[in-house]
Amino acid sequence: MARKRQNRPRANAAAETGDNAPIYARIRDEFAAKIAAGKLKDGARLPTVRQLAKERSINPMTVARAYRELAERGFIIARAGSGSFVSRPGRAPANGRAPAADDLTLDPGGISSRLFELARAPGVIAFTGNYPSVEMSDAAAFAQCLQDSLSRGAAEYFRYDPPAGREELREALLPFLAQHGITTRADNLMVTSGGQQGMDIVARHLLARGDRVILEQPAYFGAINVVRAAGAVPIPLRFGANGFDLDEVAEAIRKHSPRLIIINPTFQNPTGHSVPLNQRRGLVALAHESGVPILEDDPGPELRFRGVALPPLRALPGGDEVVYYTRGFGKTFIPGVRLGFLLPPRGDLNACLEIKATTDLQSPALLQGALADYLRRTDWLGYLRRLCAGYGARQEKLYAILTGALSSYGHLSLPDGGLNLWLELPGEINAREVYFNAVRRGVAFAVADSFSFRPERPSALRIAFGLTDPKDYEEGASRLAHVLRNVVSPERSLSSAVV
Amino acid sequence: MARKRQNRPRANAAAETGDNAPIYARIRDEFAAKIAAGKLKDGARLPTVRQLAKERSINPMTVARAYRELAERGFIIARAGSGSFVSRPGRAPANGRAPAADDLTLDPGGISSRLFELARAPGVIAFTGNYPSVEMSDAAAFAQCLQDSLSRGAAEYFRYDPPAGREELREALLPFLAQHGITTRADNLMVTSGGQQGMDIVARHLLARGDRVILEQPAYFGAINVVRAAGAVPIPLRFGANGFDLDEVAEAIRKHSPRLIIINPTFQNPTGHSVPLNQRRGLVALAHESGVPILEDDPGPELRFRGVALPPLRALPGGDEVVYYTRGFGKTFIPGVRLGFLLPPRGDLNACLEIKATTDLQSPALLQGALADYLRRTDWLGYLRRLCAGYGARQEKLYAILTGALSSYGHLSLPDGGLNLWLELPGEINAREVYFNAVRRGVAFAVADSFSFRPERPSALRIAFGLTDPKDYEEGASRLAHVLRNVVSPERSLSSAVV
């Protein structure tokens, strides 16, 4: 993303020193010139420090210094132990291996940093946060639970706990899960450091390099990242306003023999769409027939503003045998709390616990104790009613404003819940061009590229309103409309208004 | 470990039902009988649910239920998506693949759960906690910082942060690092969820399946776990009272072309031994010459009771180019806080940050804020002086008692710091036999097997005294001596008192 772009080498950076320069500087400039001239292609591997030192009979430290400065100037990426590679922006693989052919075209690893920066940039109206603001959330009630836990004495919370997490929290989760139609026992659950960790644990448990994974397209970048980090290959499942096509799933299973299906069925990130009940049932049945399990990422099903609640896949008959269910508490209850849980299919918990222990031993006991307290003591159903009333009104207001300002440029959908809207633009429009123009004009959002894992670039914007002040909706919409007006030619804006 | 042993099938569990039993029960019992009789060997793969259902023209759910009950009874391990395997205790691979030939013989993934259980078992004198008790630690000061952070208002801490962690914490870490001779900048550092996560991130960044890693032997089980989870092959480096042999490292590099060296140089877990300065220098030089980087795990170098401080490898000249330095704050300052940091070599931070984002997005902002406050506001140097005085006296007392009670059974070393003692037993003694007898007698510790990754079983006990009440030292030593007396034959105890 932009962060990496700004680090790209200037062509003239290669000529700062002449023949009298120290050896390291001459080596540095020699390689910089080759890279700038395209003689060394993106991704090419440089000789190792030892090889080059031997070849030229110089000290390895000299070569190391040259390579270090090349890395600092953005010409190469140095990976200790695996070598130095000519730098390609947005192409840094998570584990030092070259990415697979149909791997990512963008860098979702960097997108979260970028979104965090934008959300805090002065003068920017940021439609980037898809979680509740601290004022709208139940963070104050949670803070009170923390205060109470601390004043009861710290001895209970300042020690090491088992990887599964505190029993009091796992017990307190049972009524919460029952509200979602999931009945289980505390010893089937494990506490995680947020929903992201649940996804990562399942991916590490099940996936090896080269394995195929059916993944909705577009998908949450955190899901793309866990697939990528495992070295697995995503198989796209088209996901839209009507969910997905079960026949396409069956065909993908036959053709690709995947090891896992990853899906975020309710108020999907980024589109906001939900999977209808018949497709949920069909997907669980397919998982049973084929033996391919499902990772269900369910970050915030409570954020429903209209329509009837849909059961998670895990709550459907047979779901307990094929569904890994994971979620966090940051997207609905307490932003940034970094606590969640994973409910694996029966028999698979111990393997997941071993990975949790390897990852970070345990999640912080104090936060776990406070969350258990929160779930036991507070009226979180009442909180959810207030939250949905507040954000439901915001969603309707923003939708009306954006529809008025932008309807000639694309199609805006109105999901039944969640804190995202999804603006689909005509395919000819480069969403990244819109993005960079918009940031300069003082309005920010996420582009579809960040949620994509195919060379094709869907043209859409995720407009998340969790943190945006409703007073800024009009101005934000007006800035975005201005940018679109300049990017879209008048003919195009008339002929392909809705895609 | 014991947990898994207790789940082993009883041979007669296979015959609970007869010919009139439901189909699932007959299938279950058929396989249980084959496994009990050894007709299906450990590790053998069962037919898939679909295969077997088709073969016998029955419903896949029937087969699935039979397999589930076999898994619940410990006959098989069912891995959703990868199949069902005849169960071998302590052999569950982290990612569903068969372990490499010289992979682990024990199950370090389960050891931490077991140690936690023992530390809390009533009637057991547990020498299992190698971190300070809440009363000895600075948890109270940290709790005060947390209270203050909460009362200043929660808005700051209940939102999502960038993966690198809060800048205020990274800034507050600089004087802390300077105390250890490490000078760097805040933007070279990343916050982690404890030292374990730092190790795991480096392993995920650098290692692929089959890569070789030089790892001290014995080693902290958390280090063994990250190597194992990456599918890498550990190459043992003998580690003892005099550190290690640099020639052995050089030879291992030549012979195995490893991708990484992992070392815990100060008050090593489990032995308590430290690497002398000349070996530290030599290892950094070897890393430079060979291009093989070092992962330095440094959980608690402040816990020094005598002798002069040794610089971390990262602080030595050239260390910043080849050393990934990681540590947590749980082993010295605030038990269970699950915060630490990773300082990668220059140029490698972004790749590590991508993995952090994939793993858990970020560590909890509130805890980070409180730790920053703690490092800025409290007299943590004064705290460390008190901590070392307190635990130094405890170490001397325990050493004197254990030497008196156990010297005829083995060799006890007295490290310069840390909360472990290491009792080496004559090689003929099976440390696990000692362990199981000891737990029955009401005294617990960790056995060398848990810190080992080779088929050979070193015979030694890690006696950690962080949580043990000094009033229990005498009784604990007496119980352990009783067990050793029964396990060691009189001849053996006389002839090989010191090994």
C-alpha cells in the first residue's frame, strides 16, 4: 500500500559516491544502479553476503553494510538467514518464500496499519473503523469490571494460566453462546486473543503449504492473511448480496480437494451481506458429505438493525462436527479488548490448545477475569439493544446521504446490520485511484483490493462508520462525490450507474 | 505426558456391546478391538468417513459417530479435514502432518498445562513455577498503573492499535533496553504478547518445513514448540555449566546449513546456566560469518544473585545485524501480564509485523498503556534489587537443603541467578519414574524429558522455586529424597553419586 510506495527508490539515489568511495558504498551503488535500470528484476535473489565477499575477496561485513543500506533505501528486502531479494512493493511473503502464482496482488498485511493511521489522521473524515466507538460500546462497563477485579486483589490474576483460558470465562461464555443457539460445555471451548487468533490457530492446525482453501471473495483481510501465512492457496467463492452458490462450492470441492472452507456468514466483512439460511444448511451438509471442515468467522452477529436473526453454521444440526467457530469481543462489545474464543469440532480441541501454547502460552488472565465478570454481571442484552438502535439510525442516515450523493457513480447496498456499507463501482474505475485521490481530499475508506486475493481487481469501496461522527457524514459524502466526479468521465457515469 | 496417558484405552473397552448393538457401536468396537490387538498400528490412517460409509452402504453420520467415540476413548485422533489416525501418545503433530524422524519423543505442548495443574494441586509441594509469586513481584505497582490508566478515561485504550504496539510503550522500553546495553530506536521495536510470541513470530518468519535449527539441548519447551510447529528439524547443541562448544556450532553450521540458531544465554531454562562472554562474542561472529541469524530468548536476565552481568548477544558489536532479541515481562516483573517485545535485525521488522497482524492483530492497548506507565513512573531498579535479595536468599536456602538431602543421588548445580535449580541424576535413573512416584508422594517438578527433543532421555529434574513457600523447602526435599531412595538401588547411589 501507500506506506511501501513511499519507500520506493529514487533513480538518482544510485549515484551518491564515486570511485574514491569506500568499498561498501561502491557495492551498494553498483547494485542500486542495476536495480534502477531493471537489470536485476523485482524478486531476484542477490548473492549471499558470504558468496559475494569470497568472490571479490573482501570482508563479509563490507558486503553486509552495502546490503543493509540497499535495504534501508528500499532497493532490496534483506531476510536474515534466507538472503536478499530485489524489493517488490506489496509482495513481501510472510515467511520468506516466494508467493504462489495466484497469491495476493496487494499486501493485506499492511492494510491494518494503514487503516489505523488514517483513522487518526487530522483533517481526514475516516470511514475506516468497522467497530463501535468507545462511547457507543460497552467499554465503560468493562472498565468497571476491571476496576472491581483489581480491587478484589491481584493475586488471582497475576500468574500463569493454562492455554485453554480461565474456567470462569469459559463458563460465562455458555449463556452467551446459548443466545446464539450454540449449546456446548466449557471444556470444549478455548479462550483466544481475539477472533483473529482463532482463525490463525485453525489455519496452523489444518493447513500445510500448497493446500487449497475455499475462501469467499471478497474476504476479510485477516482471513486472507492466515491462508497466506500457512502457504495455502485460496480458491475463490463468489460472495454477494444473495450469499454464494452451493453448486459452486460442490464443484470447487470436487475440483480442488480443499482442506478447509472459510466463511464469515453474517454481516460479512467487507460487503455487509449475510448468507441465507438454506445456504447455511447446505454448506454444513456439504462439509459432512465431503469431510471438508468449515472455519466460521462470526465477529459481530449481534449488530442486526432489521430482519430476523440467522443461526451461525455451528448451531445447525451437525455443525458441531464440522465447524470451527471463532469470534472476538472487540467488534461488538469492547473495542481492542483482544479477547475471543474458539470452539473446534469435537476431538480437535487439544491440537488447537497446543498451537495456542506455542503462539502465546495464554491470553492475559486479568482481562479474562474482567470479561467473565462483564458477561455475568452486566445487562449486555440491554446494551446490545441500545447499540443496535444507535448504529441502526446512523446506518440509515449514512445510507440516505451516500445514496443521494453517489448513486450516479455506483451501487450502494444496505445490509441488515454491521458497521460497513459497500459501494460497488463500475468495473472500469480503478478503486485505488479513487482511494489516493480521496485521501488527498480528506476522506478515507478501504478499497476492495485489500479484501481480494486474485489478480482481478474488483472495484468497490468499504465505507465503515463505526468511528465516524454523524455530523461528518454530509461532508464526507460530498468529498467522495467530488473525487468520483473527477475520476469517472461524464459518459461513464451516465451509462453504467449501477453495476 | 500424564494427561494423555490417563486417556489410554483399556483393552476391555472394546467389548461393551454385542451383535444387537447399533451399527455405529459395532463399527466402533470392531476398530477398537483391532487397535487393542495391535492389528492397526499406532499412526495408521483409518478409511475416511465417506470411504467406509460407501464400502458398507451405510450413512456417513453412522461412521462419523463411531469414529467420534473412538476418539473420545483415546483409540484414534480425528483431525477434521485430514482423517483419523490410530493414536500414539505424545505424538500429535502440530499441523496434522507426521512428525520428522528425529522430532519429539515427548509432548512439550502438554507440559505447560500439566505444570499449571500441579502448581495448584492441593497437598502437592510444587517446584514448578519459574516466575515470581504475586507477592514478590511488582504486580501491585502495575495494578496501580492500570487503575490510574482506567481513571484517566478509557477512550485512549479501547480501540484498535497498529500491530507494532503503542508508541508510548516502545518509547518507554528504550531506557529499559539501555540498562541491558542495547541502544535502538522505538521504531525498530515491536510489542508482543509475551516472549513466547516473539519466538513464534521469528520461527514463522524464517522457517519452513524441513529447515534445520540449532537449538541448545536441553531447551525451554516453548522454544522446542515453535521449531516443531514450523515443521523444522532441531539440531542439538550440547549446553551445560560451561555454556556450549563454539567448534560444535561451527561444525553444525557446516554440516546442516541451518536457518536459525536459538539460544537462551542467561539463566537458561531449564538448567540455570549462563553462556560466558567469550562464547557470546564467538557466536555473534559465527552468525556474521555464516549468515545464520540468532534468536536470543532472554526472559529474565535481571534475576542475578551473584557475579557480574553479562551483555545480551544483541548488545555485542554486530549483534544488531544478526540477532532477533525477544523477551517478556512475566518472568521478572508482572507474572502473567503477557506483554513483551521483539527487536529484529534491521530491515526485518515489517515482515515480523505482518506475522503479528496475522496472529492476533495487536496486543491489548490497555495493558500496553499500563506497562508504559509502569516503566516510566516506578522505581523498577529498586524493585529488582529487592527481588534479587529476596529470591537470592531463597535460592541459597533451597540449595543448602537440597544438597544436604539429595547429594548422594545426583549433582545439583548453583546458578548465578534465575528461579531454577537443575538436579542431574545418574543416567540409569528414569527421571519420569522419579516424577510419577514423586507426584504420588506430594512433590512436583519438571523432568528433563520436557526440555528434550531427542530420543535419548537425559535424566535430570528442574526444581523451580518461584512460587514455593520457603517453609515447604525442607518437607519437599525430604519427600523427593524418599522417592529417590526407593528408585535408586543402594549400590548405584554409592557408585555414581555425581554425574
